[in-house]
Amino acid sequence: MTDERAITVEQGMAAEQAMVGECAVADAQVMARGRVMPLGPAMPDGRTIEWAVGSGAAAVAAGPERTAIFEAVRADRDGPMTRVLLGLADAGAVEMRVRAIELLCSLREFGRTWPIVAERAAAYVVDPEPAVRMAAAPLFVATGEVEEVSARLPGSADPAVRMAGVNALLGTGDRFAALFTTLSEDGDPTVRVPAVLGLSGAEGVPWARSRALNDAILADLPAAVDRIGLDARSWGSTWAWRLARNDHEDECHRVVRTLLAAEEEGVRWVGVEMAAAAVRLWRTGPVEILPALAEVAAGAGPALREETLRVLRLSGDLWRAAAERWAAGTGEADRLTARELGEPPRVDVAVPELHAVFAARRVVGGRAGVDAWLAEQPIEVVESRRRAARALIGLMACGGLTERQGRQAMSLFERGSVLKYELASVVWRVHGVVDAGIADRLVGELAAVVGDQYVGAHALPVLADMGRHAAGALPRLTTLIDARRRLPVNEPDTEAEIRFDETRRAQLIVVRDRIATDIP
């Protein structure tokens, strides 16, 4: 697995394993005694903290109460705020205790033990109240030492606690491999499933071992779903990300198809959730899982049908393939499904010409003032580098650069940073067309970043403009175009991630074809 792929998988696993207890209470004002009770910059007193936790104010994302609590704990991990929260978790109304425990879980630091909290959490997991035990299990495994967690969790008499604990351990790396092995032989299928998921995501799992683990999950899943219902859905997404860690794409798709063909609707729900993650990870959904998703969309109940159609809409390629499939059908059911699916989005994948790139930055009001300002700057611009770079790009649409300005552009290019890629267009037109060494350097450096979310858009039009001079970029372009894995990206939602990948891939094809066509 390449480094960039590994980053994507680890980010995805972290996203799928969001902290237990994080709440998003949208656009709400927390009121008490007819007025909002703000927390000041100093640590609030115990009664105010109790009110904030009990009323739900401490769960409001970015709210003043939650912010004050987080800042106090960050300032002193074992200090007064932590002890107040532990006191609220120790005794009192169950709802208050659960909220305090969930808040403590949100305050833990990934990969760091928290002894003062872990000691109390160990007591909470054997509390008489089931809700307290369930809330405490993720807190205990998140804050305790590996040895202590591994010794205590399998011995819990409550299978719900064992399940919650092992679920919380998914995505924490391979530190708990021995515990996953122990719990994979648990007497309850709701515990065995996440435990085997933990084993399946260990780094370096060979394909044959992966298939055996997946078959074990498939065997247990119907009974587990029967026990916990739609709460099992999240396992589908986790499953796909765990398999992605070792690039077991074919095995992931096999599992998705098996789940979607299951008799139990609850198992099919897991399959749809896994399909959504697979579409996010890989480009091969239209071939590998579209038929299975289409079967579910045609025969499932309303809720599962709508969720399946949502998954089909995640990817433009998958959407178009599904639309073509149902458009070719002759039955009323096909026409109905096609109408529900709707029209796929239209995406502009054109790569701009360099003259358009320069024109977009054209100097307003003529170049005289800009020429004068640049003349005042040294060849090796130190201050106002971004202003200088933008000015040089803009001047290209106003008659080009002087010899001195060309040297300034080359100096800025040599300094690196994002400006390097913004100025690549200028360097090519001014220097690369007459200097084969600079042209070759541009090809190597730009080809290396064409898939990058942030600077790739600057590289594409330059390579396209270079034509046959960019022949050396063809292997890299072809590799990215033919890859089954999606490009690594940081976007706010799954649809945006997939849209970026599909748009960039189409742009890469345009650039590759322009270069290839220009080669004699």
C-alpha cells in the first residue's frame, strides 16, 4: 500500500470510529430558570457544572459550557474539573451519570491512558444500572492500560458491555490483537462479530486469512443482527475500512454481494452500509456491486430501498450505470426505479488553457504600475512573495514578462511552497519552452502532484500546454487513471470526496490524451 493510500485508510478508520458520547445539538439555547447560564473564563463551580451536564448544555458542540469544560480539563487532566465529572458519574440519577461518563469519554486523548478515570470506569462497567455499564465500556477501554483492559473486558458478565467495549477498540490499531483473539471465541455473536472485525483489520493480514475471518463474521451476523437490530449497520462501514487497510478490495466486494443477497433484511442493511463505504474507497462499484444493489432496490421495503438509492447516488459513475441499467428495462418497476433515482449530476471536467489561466489574473488598469512595483523588488523576492507571484501571472496576459521579471518568477519557483505550482505556468512559458532541462524538471515535479487535492489543479493545465514535451508524465497519469482506489482527499462529506476523485480522474484523461495526441 502506498503512503497516500495508507493515510486515506487511517483517516477513514478514525472517522468511522468517532468518539462515543459526542453529541451535536443543533441551534439550541440551553435555558435554566428562564435565562441562559453562561460559563465564564474561570473554571465554573460544581453546581454550574452539574447544571450543564444534567441539562444537556455540556453536550452542545462548541457551546460555551462544553468549551469551558474542555479547556479546564486540557489545562489539568487530573484536576478539579475531572474530579467533579467523576463525582457526577459516581452516583445520582442514571441519566446524569450516563451524560457525565459520555462527556469524560469525549475528553479522552487518543492513544493515551488516563489512570484516574480508568480506575473509576472499571467500577462503572460492573454497575447495577445497564445504561451506566454500556456508557462506561467505551470509557474504560479508551483510558485503561492494554493489560488491564485485556484482563477485565472478557470477564464481564454482560455481553452488551463486552460488545460495546470491543466496538470502541476498533480503529485503535493493533495493540489489542490478543484481546480481539480472545473475544473472537466469546459465547455471544454480538461480541464475536466486532472482535473478528478487529482481527480482519490488522496490518499484513494475508488474503486467505482475511477470507476465513470474513466467513466467520458472515456466519455470526444473522444471529447478531437479530439481537441488536439496525444498530448492527455500522459494522458494514467498519468492515469495509478494515479490509481496505490491506487493500482487500475483491474480498470486500465479495462480502458486500453476499450481504446484499441475504434473506434477513437486517443483514442487507449491513450490506448497504458496507457498499457505501466501498463506493467511497474504490472506483469499481459500477462493475462489482451495482447488480447486487439493484436487486435490493427492486425488492426491499421502502426504507431500505431509499437508502440503497442514496448509495447509488454517491458516485456519478455508479449513478449513470444504474440509470442506464433501469432505462434499458421494459417493466413498470424499472421505470419507477429510474424515476426515483433521478438524473445524475453533470460535471464540468474541462482543463483550462493556459491563456485562460493568465487572463483570469490579468492586471487591471494596465501593467505600468505593476512593472514599476516589481522593478522595486529584488530578483530574489523576500517580502510580498504572493503578491509578486500573482502579479507575474497576471502580466502574462498583458504581453508577457521582461527578462528581469522572468528571473523573479524563477526565483519564486525555486523557493517551493504552493507558489511553486502556481508559477509553474509562467516558468514553462518563459523558461521551459527554450530550456529542455527546465521542461524536464517541470514534468517530473508536476506529474508527482497531479492527483493532489490542493496543487494538482495548477499542474494539469501546464502539462496539457506542454503537449509532447510532457511525454514523461504519461506513466504517472496512466497509473492514476487506471487505479481502482480513489485519490486521497480531505472533503467534508463522502459525496464531495467521490466527486473530487471522479472529476480529477476525468481531467487526468483529458491531459493524457492531449499529450499523447501531440506526440509525433
